[in-house]
Amino acid sequence: MMLRFKLLIILLTGIIITGGTLALFQHFTIYPRFIALEQQEATKDLLRCERALRTELGHLHALTHDWSSWDDTYEFIQQKPLSYIDSNLALETFVDAELNAIYFFDAQGNIFWGKCIELKKNQPLSIQPLETKKLAKGNPLYIDIGTTFPTSGDISKTGLLNTEFGPMMVAVLPILTTENKGPALGTMIMGRIITPDMKRRLREQTQVPFDIKLIENTFKLTDPESDTKISITEMGKSTLVAGMLVPDITGKSGFLLETRLPRNILAQGYAAMAMARNAIILTGLMLLGLLLWLMAATIVKPITRLTGHVLVTRETGNFVGKCYGGRKDEIGILEQEFDRLLETVAAQSRELERELGIRKRIAEELKENLKKYRLLAENLKDVVAAITPDGFIQYCSPAIVEFSGHDPEDIFGKHSFQFIPENDDRLKLIDMVEEIAKVGDSRSFEFMMRSKSGDTFPVESTARPVMEDGKLVSLHCVFRDITQRKKAEEEKNRLQAKLQRARRMEALGTLAGGIAHNFNNVLFPIMGNTELAMMDLTKDSQAYQNLTQVLQAVDKAKNLVRQILSFSDHGKEDANLIVLKDVVEDFLVLIRASLPSTIDIRNDLSGKGGLVSADPVELQRVIMNICSNAAYAMRESGGILELTLVEQDITEFDMNTSRKIKPGKYAKLTISDNGPGIENDVLERIFDPYFSTKPVGEGSGMGLAETHALISKYGGDIKAYTEPGMGTSFSIFLPIMMETKDLPWAKSPGDG
């Protein structure tokens, strides 16, 4: 852009700023003053209207006082002579005094005489609350005249009353003698409706076009704390609406005195300011033209000549020639300095060309080396990155795309913590960087990284420091995804724990089997000798009863031995092909009577189930162990015990959920309850022998251990699933030996 245009823009900008400042000054300083003056005049008009209204009320009060404090009126209330009515309460009285209502009430508040008429049509009017038989408390026109007079103060009322015919001026005074003496014999009320004629007369008197009406809900005061209770609203640029609250006869703000005034003051202010603004703009344009001419002659032309010389020098590359034209001012000094600068640039240009040749050779060598190293880094499977000591990423190899889903361009310049979850790894990384900065040696560490999808995975990183003058300036890092390695380590630990548990269970089974056999050998003599001793006793003897308890204890011990032998796989029971559905149905018949009524048994045995190889008695004992535990869990609050039988094909894909069984078709029996559930730390040990959460004396801890041993003996598996507060579910898997659809002779528990 040419210099002259820049100068023009600068000058125009100055003029625009000046004009804007002037406009802002007018808008925020002068305009508000005109508006304030306008509102002051509107307030004066309202107050003048309010004074005129109060004057009318004062006249009505004086007229009412003349009548109420008059011996004739006093005598009228006492005797009610017809002459008073004929001479004073005729229609001419209403017309001459411009009264619409005259009412008399006696000392008890009962209406004595009253009339309300429309003056122009000479028609009676019905106005509430004047149309009342008794002037009682609660009526806005009620005054307490008391039993004696004078009272302690002025009890009269004068004000506005809202009627169905518009606002009415009302005066209420006690009826006294001409000397204002009592006692007061009653109350006199005079009313004058504010008609359009009265409004017109008051408007001519005040020279203000006002109106009086009921207050509206949308009315808001301009200053709520002001005593004047005035609201001023702008209706565009031509009209100003001013309103003032006027109390009714009860003293409450019930009427609005409103006037709409033309905004002449603001219009005159707009015109004056527009004239001043135009004069300033015209003067500014004249000054702008003069400044442009002066600047073009003294600055623009010399600068243009100097610029031309510079452009020629740039295009030709020739640094010879002089620019100085002999001026003695600042422009001349600039030309002399420019000539000296050209000479210096010419000398330095020659030196720079020599240095550029050297640097060009070095840059080519660095470029070749960088290409080799970048090719190496970009072909590595691991991610190579350069990170500042503050954690910002300076470089990242393309392997990051496969590594975490991020593009190298997306993570360049970002902080490394954006890709690390908010955990203790961040603090560990900070400590490691501080240690590397101290020792200046490489370090390896593991942490969790967040991929682009939001998933986290384990990463191993090796960081090598880059030091300059003993200070850490960068970290060259190699990142490796160790997810598979971590999974292999977890699988190895899981298998080792499983192997240790299997060995422990095998050792416990061997030990339990030996103990059970020896204990069984001890039980046989006890049982035999007890039975022999009972044969010599009568059944009603105490000794016979004691020996009966011994036999019962021996029988419990035999059952315990049988459970231990089943757990140790030393049991002698024979397996048969049986229909699992029949076994479950027979069991349900037996268990229904043993469970409390708070537990509801539900079953769905519609699944095929097939033939399984097992001992029916042992299977019923397995189901009983699980159902007993479920009933114990629901003993307090009750619940639902549900048994479901289905067929399920277990494939190689399902082996992660059941590693102890082979792929094939299985009968799946699920026993569920909606009890309190089992905690996770307890769930891991429920199949351990002698482990029980029941109080001492309520459980041996062998039920589920025996269940697990029996199901494993038949080539099956048992799984437990639970959620605290949601219940527990046991799933028993038994291999199906044969389908039942073509075998009507399939063996059931009742077949023997």
C-alpha cells in the first residue's frame, strides 16, 4: 500500500475516532441531560395536575363541611322535616353544586336519606358502597363518630372512590351544629363523579392533557424510593408517558394520574446536536484536505523517491549509486544513512555468500544422515519419540498410528499427560525425569497409556537423556506395547494359583479320605455295641433313650464320613443313566414341605435335559446342599427359589468360562435365589472344605465342597454367580450321555 494511502487512512481514522468520541459524548452525556430535563418538566406537569385534583377535593370537602356543620342539617337528622328536603335536596341543588351523590347516615350507621343521580340525564344511579343500608366498619366511607364530641382529632375523609361510572371525588364528615359542636348525630357524604367535562376543565386549567384511571398491574415506578410515586416511560422518540400514583379515600394507591406529552425538548436537542455535528464534520474534511496536501509535498514525495531507489537496488542487486539528494532536513539524513547502509550490506553480502557455501555442504550432509535415521525410526514397530523435560512431544514416529490410533500430526506439540490416565503414573514419570536429569543416564519404566478410543493399555518405555552443559534438554524415548506380555503374565499367575489350589485340594482329599476310613472303623464298634446293649434294655428305660441318642450321633458321624469320602473321591456309589428332570421333580416334592412359607419355589423344567450318568441320591444331595444354603440366605426376609433346566452346547470358544469340562452337549441346572448375595472375597472360597460363614453349630462347611467333588466326579462343573444385594445363582453342568426323545425306558430315580 502506498504511503499516501496509509497517511490518508491514518487521518481518516483520526477523524472517525474524533467523530465517534463526539457521538459517544452526545449519546452518553448530552442526550441524558436533555432526557433528564424532559422528565423534570413532565414531573412538574404531573404535580400541577395533582395539585388541581387536590384543590377540587378541597372544594368538595369545604362544601360538605358547610352542610354537615349546619344547624338545619343537625335538626334534619333529629326530626327529618320535609321542608329541609324540599328546599335543600332538590334536583337544582345537585346541578348547581355539580354533585352526583348526597347521603345522610344516623349515629348508628343506618341510612337516613340518600340520593345519587346522573346530572345530564337526571337519572338515578346505583353506586357501591353508597347503596348500603348500614355504614359499618370495613366500608371505605366509614368514620367513627364516637358517642361524644368533639373527638381527639379530625375524623373526616376526603378522597377518590372507584365506581362503575369512573373515579368519584367523595367527602365524608360528621354531622354537627353550626358551631362544630356535638354530639355528632351521624355522617354526611357528598360525591362528585369525575366526568369528561370535569377532566376537560382541569386540563384547560393545568394546560396538561392528563387522565385519571385505575392503576394497572403493569405499572412500575421509575424510582420506588421516591415520595412522588412517579413513573416516566418513553414511547418512541415522539411521546413521553408520565404517570403518578394517587391514593384513594382509604389512603392506598388505587388510581393513576397519567399524561402523554410531546418530546419537544428532546427534538430540539437532537436538532442542535445534528447541526453541531455537521459543522464539525465539514471543518474536519477541510482540515483533512489541507493536511494531505502538506504531507504529500513534504513527506510523501521524498519517501517515494527513496523507495524507488530501494526497489531498483533490490531488482538489480547492484549496491552502488547514491540516494542522497542534498536535503538538510530529516529526509536528507535518512538518505545519507541509507547510502551508508547499502555499502555495509554490499560488504556483508560477499561474506555471507562464502558462509552460505560452507553451510550448504553441511546441510546436505545433515539431510542425508537425518534421512537414514528417520527411515530407521519409521520402520520400527516400537514408537520412537522426542519429548522435552516439561513433557511436550517434539517428534513421534508413524508407528504411533498402529500403537494407539493417534496420528503423529495430532500429538505433535501436545503434553504427554494428555495420553496418560489421571493416576499415580504421572507422579512416577515426574520423579523419573528428575532422576534422569540428576544422573544423566537412561531409565526404563512401565505405565498405562490412553489410546485415541479412550481405552488404556500397558506400555514399557526406555528414555535416554540429551544433555547440554550438564542440563537436560530433551528425552529420546522408545515405547513398546506390553499388553500381550501382561496378559501372559496374568495367565501364568492364574494357572499357578489354580495348580496350587488343585494340589491343596488333592492333599486335603487324601488326608480327609484317610481320616474318614479310620473314623469309620471306629464308628462300627460303637454302633454295634450300642445296638447290642439296647437289645438288653426295655424301650422305656433311661439307658435305652441315652443309647438311642448315641446311635443318632453315630448316624450323623456316618453321614459326615460319607461326605468326606465323596469329597476325596473314595465313595462307593455307582453311577447310572438317569433322567435329570425326574430327579429334580422328585426333589421338589420332598423340599416343599421343609421350606418356610415365606420362600416361594418356582421351576422351569421344560428343557430336554437328556440322560446323564450319575447317582440319583447323590444328585439330590447336591441339589439339597445348594437349596439349603439359598433358604438360609432368605430366612429373614423370604424370597424366591427358582430351578431351571436347559440343554447347552459348550464349544471350544466357551472354554474360557468352563475350563474343567470338554466341549459337547450338557444339561445345565440353574438354582437361583434373590437373597443378599455373596461378597467377592467369600465367593472365591465357597468350595473349600470346612469353610462356612454360618455361626458355629449351624454348618459344617462341607456342603458345597461335597457338591463340587460330586459334580467333578461325574465329569461336570459347577459355577457360582452373585451380586451383593441381588441374589446368588449356581449353574451345574452335567454331560448328556444320550437324548431322551427316543428312549421311553430312560431310568429315573424311582426305577431303582
